[in-house]
Amino acid sequence: MDDDWLAAQFEVHRPRLRAVATRLLGSGTEADDAVQEAWIRLSRTDASSVENLGAWLTTVVGRVALNMLRSRTTRREEPIDGHPVAERAAHEPDPADTAVLGDSVGLALLVILETLTPAERLAFVLHDLFDVPFDEIATIVDRSPAATRQLASRARRRVQGSAPESDPDPGRRREVVSAFLAASRSGDFGALMALLDPDAVLRADAAAVAFGAPAEVLGAHAVAETFAGRARAARLALVDGVVDLVWSQGGQPRVVFEFTITDGIVTAIDMVSDPEQLGALDVTVLES
């Protein structure tokens, strides 16, 4: 394949690749490095075997950015002379990138992204900002598509929770989830409806669907019907430090119910049953 043609094709994709890298890394300089590394890898690859050059390049940039994020995290944790390194609140973007980032991401979001794990950040940015399918992202983070979907879901919840109106204080959140659990156990349909947004959605991952759960339930009435009288075995729990519900068997979490709450109303519930994803969660049951 002609080198000039390949270079020209790469230039066609360069703007998107740099946008992806910049949003993943929050730094124009690091983004340029990631894009340059993608070009180096492409130049060493038989491009004739690449069916979708854009997707291939996005995957490469994603992998390079993921490694850079992991390296950045490791450097922050390295001790100097026996003392921990003081972690910066956020990795500041280059001033030259401010205008570009402000339109689609914003500096506030970049600060929030710094609180995510590298895998969560990559899953959220690639899927929610660039519409990359979860099966493609899964190959980058080396997880199943279902587990990758949950990475993005957890990241999205944290991002949404950054706004005061979308994230009640821990005490208020516990009140809402506790009330939902009590109404579900007692079969109080009216109480469930009062706690649910009219457009509330219940989503289940592939593992939960395999056990018979519906993939998606839309609307407060349908969600309330699903839970009414059917959560007696569920328990209140801290899931990665956030109050949610868990159903355990033999002392092991089998299903985690992740709540999205806005202004004291439940807008979404995600059922997590994928063993890999459950294993990555820190679950502490709050009631016997």
C-alpha cells in the first residue's frame, strides 16, 4: 500500500483521534503523543488487512491513552524518600485546549474524570462522547462487553452525581434507597410509584438477563410492578462507598442494584450480575 496514500488517510482521521485522546487524557501534549504513536503503529502494520481504519485507529489511541492513564496513576502513588506523593486535584489541560474542550466536555468535567479509574474513564469517554460500541471498548480494557457497560455506567453515575441536584447527600440517598427497599418488601405499589420518576428505567446486564431478568423495563409503573413484593432477600449495602442494594447467596454478592437518584427520585436502576464486575466492586452489607 502506498505510503503517501496511507499518510493521507491518517490525516483524514487525525482530528477525531486527537479529540478522543484529548478528552481521555485532558492534555493536548499527551494527546499529540498518543496520536503520533498511533501513526507509528499504523506505519508498521499491513494496512491492507485493516477493514475499518477509523475504528482500528480509535482502538489504538484508546489503548495508548489507557496505558498513559495507568502510568500517570502509578506515578502519583510512588513514594519519594518514604513519603507519599501529594496528588494533584486534577491533571490540568493545556491552555490552548481550553476553548476546544469547553464546547464538548468542559474543564469541570475534566476534573471529575480525574476521579475515575483509567478503565472507567475510557469506557465513559469512548461510549458516551464518541459512540464507540461496548464490544469494541471491551477489547481495549480487556473485559467483557457487559463488564465494560458497567464501567461506563459507574462512571456516568459519578459524573451525573457531580451536580448537586443529581446527587443527594449520603444520608438522603440512604433514606431514598431504604424507602424503596421497604416499599418493595411490603408490596406497597403506591410508595414505589412515589419514589420513581415517571420515565424511570430498570436495566439488567447480560448475566442478569441470562438468569431471567428483562433486559430493560421502562416507566415507573412497569418498574414498580417488577419490584413490588419481590425484594425480601435484598439488603442495603455500600457499593464502592455509595448506598445501593445487594442480593447475596452463600455470603457472596450475586446481584447489585445500582441506583441513579435525582432530586430524591429514582430515575434508573442497573442490575449488575456479571461475576467479573461484581468482583471489582467493594460491597459492604449495612443490614443483617
